[in-house]
Amino acid sequence: MEFEQRFSSEQACCEYIYKLRWPNGFKCPQCQHQEAWQTERGLYHCTKCHCQTSVTAGTIFQDTKKPLQLWFRAMWYITNQKHGVSALGLQKALGLGCYQTAWTWLHKLRVAMVRPGRDRLSGIVEVDETYVGGKKPVYRGRGAAGKTLVVIMAQEDGNRIGRIRLRQVHDATAQSLEAAVKACVEPGSTVRTDGWSGYGKLECLGYVHKVVRKDYNIGENLLPLANRVASLLKRWLLGTHQGAVRRSHLEYYLDEFTFRFNRRTSRFRGKLFYRLVQQAVAIDPIISKNIGHDQPET
Ligand SMILES: [Zn+2]
């Protein structure tokens, strides 16, 4: 009810976005000038370079034909579902006539969940890989057809798991694994892995490398944080998406899982919502045709 009252009009949603986008007042995207007048259509007309911009231009909401209120309701719904949502669930919750719209929105919002300002993990980080998708569970090898390899990076926070990062990779070669670690973990951090040769050169990249087990085929759980994240991820994919994850969409699901996982202890749903809107405003508009060429999953 509080949410409905807070965003009871387009105007209220616009003002919320305005404050997130221009916390210190209007700034022209062309010339950085800080003065503008508002046109009848609600556009901001820069008094210096005379370009016009809308409050949603350059955000995920750019060119949307649907009311912002509906977008806000979508974000509220998504942040309130503890385990994640399906396009069908979102379509029903919003009363959207078109499944495709719900599907596209969900994918755009998943991108907004993690992409901007991804800071890297630091301190002590466990790194391991896991296979996602496919039918049969595989013995832990380093190559399995039909399955996607995901690098799991979990920061240690006392006895528990701190923040995580997930990265889809082509294979378990040093080249792929090093790129994933470099993108997600601050140099200088301690990285714990098994004895797989793909991790052999981490010291050269500026990490303190601790090998916790020499034989990478022994099933002993010496990387408990990474392994726990792997099993939670698989359970989540199975529960929320019935395990029917297309390889081309996996990146989005990994982003959503990461967003939720890293904020799992957030006691205030409102904060999660705030973060999501903030990130949706911060990223470039996502063109629907860039969301992958597959048909939406049903
Ligand atoms: Zn200007």
C-alpha cells in the first residue's frame, strides 16, 4: 500500500527517476549545462545548447510506450519475490496482455540488476567452476558437451559467504579462467582454488594463490563456499526456471542470482527496489533485439 501511494502517478515516478539521475539538479547530457525549462510534453530544454532530453533518455526506460508506473510495479514485484520470477509470473502480476512484453522487461531488468558499477571481490576469495544445464550430472571433468561452464567466485566473510560473482566461460583453460578472475577479483586478494593447471599462473597476475587440494578429481569439499554457491545456483535455476535455461540467456540468470544473493540479508525490500531503479537509470538503454535471438522460453 505504501508503494502504491508513493508512486500513484506518472509524475511521482518521473520525480523519483529525476532525483536518481540528477541528484544535484538537471545536467544537460550534451553540454553539461545546468539550466533547463520544461516543455509542455515534459521534456527538458537546455537553455544553452537548446537540446531537449527526457528524464528517461539514456536509461532502461527510454522510448517505452508503457507508463512508468507499470515499470515501477514490475520492479517492485521482482524485488519482492524472494526467489526470482518468471516472465509468465510477471505478466500475470502486472496484467500484461502480451507475454513478449513481460519477457523483454524481465530481461532488461536482469541486465540492470548487476551490470553497472560491478566492483570486484577482495580479501579471501574461493574460485571454482561448475557445470550448468544439460541432462545428466557429470563427474567433475573439465569438458562436457551440452553443458555450460560457470566460474564461481565467493568472498569469505568470517564463516559465511560474502559477496559472489559468477562468470560464464567457454572452457576451463588458463586463458578463460584468468580472464574471469581478473574481471571479478581485485589484484592483491588471496584466491583459493584447487590444483587445476588453469589456475597455475594466478601469482603472476598479482594474486596470492592458495591451492587447497592438489588432486582436482577428489570429491572432498575443500572449497565449501564456492561449492555451496554452486548448489544454491543449481537449485535456484531448477526451482525458478525449471532448469530450462538456454545457454544464450544464462548470463541474465547469473546476473539475477548474483543480485539476489548479494543482497539476501537486506532486511528492507525498499532498499532492494531503490537499488534496482538506481541501476536501471544508470545503464544505457537495452535494445530488445540485443537480448538474444532465441524465442522466449515458455
Ligand atoms: Zn545543453
